[in-house]
Amino acid sequence: MHAQRTDDDSVLVRSRRGLGRLTLNRPRAINALDLDMIRALTLTLDRWQRDTDVDVVLLDGAGERGFCAGGDVRALHEMVVGGRGDEVHAFFREEYALDHLIATSAKPVVAIADGVCMGGGIGLAGHAAIRVVTDRSRLAMPETRIGFTPDVGGSWLLARAPGRLGEYLGLTGGSMDAADAIYAGFADHMVPAAHLEALYEALENRADPSSPTELVLLFDESPEPSRLIAAREWIDDAFAADDVPAIVDRLRARPEPEARETAELLAASAPTALAVTLEAVRRARALPSLRAALAQEYGLVMWFAQTQPDLVEGIRAQVVDKDRSPSWSPARLDDLPTDRVAEAFAYEPNPALW
């Protein structure tokens, strides 16, 4: 396999027999995405669009722990605290352009979301033509945990999940296994981790006209039914409420222990992040495309980064100091200004995304 290395090897680039392979290579950080990695991925994927020697793209992550833990939020924290607004713009604009390139690639992208795949990792794997999860996959959009909102096209995927699962997964940052991810529309196939190498060999040695989907199906094993199916009754009831306080009230009134646990989780979460995320998922249902959803998310992300203390505080509490005790502003849902959500959606980032 022809190998081509990036400067710091944070992305491994190889191509052989029509298969181009991109491997995120920061295993000690669970392949957290930084701007150099985004640029390396974009450069290669863009070049492969016109390369007649590449028919199929395989996207995976190095190491045993996961595909991608998300964007490098520690670096984002440093950018925001340091007042480096231009770098914040560049990071998100280039990340979203890459996510959109994966979604619209002329060469089918087969993404292997093995192990941990969260936040920015969903941006890479969740919009690929063929999305594979494994028996050890854990997917989530956990942005509200850091006082933030799902981005990288996450709102687009959440908006299209069955019933009110989009609101539930977006607000709680809940983790999905393979069955949950397939049911919620974040993945297409489950291939046991033990069979991945055989799948890679089959993709590389495929005999035309076998499509990559046909090859993946050879290794596909139907997982057990998703636990989300049984939870739909209380999720759909509670998360259909008009706003976050009403959702919490409905959760507390439910008989299911999980519903009441979810109510307590939301009551302790960042009020601004919850309210904006609820509106973002609901607005995304009416948007025409992933491109439009990314543009909506970009405005929200820049609003959080440039006007809200919760993002910096959330990253500090979860990632920098790791005290797990953020001080949200405001701290309680009841204290959220009535115009806060409208203000977020009215924000116009400069420069614009597209």
C-alpha cells in the first residue's frame, strides 16, 4: 500500500488497489481532532475526488480506544481564553467544510466508528456514505456537558432520529451503542471489531463490480434491539414539551426511574446550552440540507465562543481542571433570560460559514 505521511503523522494516508485509507493517528488522545488533522484530511480527500486511482475511501482511527473523541476542546479553550477569535473561526469553518466534503464526496466514504466516537468524530463518521459501528462503539453528541451545543452536522442527524430521540440525545449527551446508533440514524451497519481487518482486506481486494455496501453487508451482524425502542414512550412524551422546564416537569411526573434520573441530569446542566440545543434540533427539522444545518450551527457556535462564559467554564470543569463542578451562567433554568435563545439564533458570525 502506498503510504504518504503528514508532517507529524497525526493522519496516516495510504492508497492501494483503488482503496484510499485515512487513519486518524493520535491514539493517546483518542484521535481528538486539531486543525492540522482537519487540513490533512481535507487536502487528501479533496485530491482523491479527482484521482482515478482511488475508488473508495476508508476512514478509521488508530488505537484500541476509539475512532475519534471529538474536537480538541483543550485547544479551543486556549484559543477562546487567549482572545484568538480568528483561530476559532478557522477551526470551525475548516472542520465543517471537511464534514460537508465527506457527505458530498464523489468517492464513497466508508467510516469505521469503532470504540469512542463523539462530537467532532460524529462530524466525520456520521455523514459518510457507509457508516459502520462495532460491538464496542460508543457514540454521543455530549456538547451540552461543556455548556455548548451539538455541531458538526449533529443537529441535522438528531433532527432526523425517530420520535423525540433527537431532543433526548442532544440535551442529555447520552451515549449510544451500536444498536442505538443504527436505530437513531447515526450509523448503518454493525461489524464486530474482530472482523474489521477482514473487512479492510475485502475492500482492498474487491472484485468489481462489488459495491462497498455489498462488501460491508458480508460482515454485517444485526445487533440486539436498541434499548431506545423501549424508552421511546417516556422520551417521546417528555421531550415533546414546549421548553426545557416543561420537559423536566414531564420527566419528573413519569413513573420510569430513567425518566426521573434524566430530569435530575437536565436540572444540573447548563440552562443556556439546553435551551439553545432544543431550539436547534427543532429548527434543523425544517432545514433543507446538511449544508444549511452547518450554517445554523456555525452561528450558534460562534455566539457561544464569543459571548457566553459557559463554554470556557464547561471545558475548564470537564477537561482542564477536571473538577466536574462547573458554575453555569445562569445556573438555574428558572433564571434563563426569556430572550436568550432568540439572541443566539439572531447572531450573525463574521465571516459567514459559506
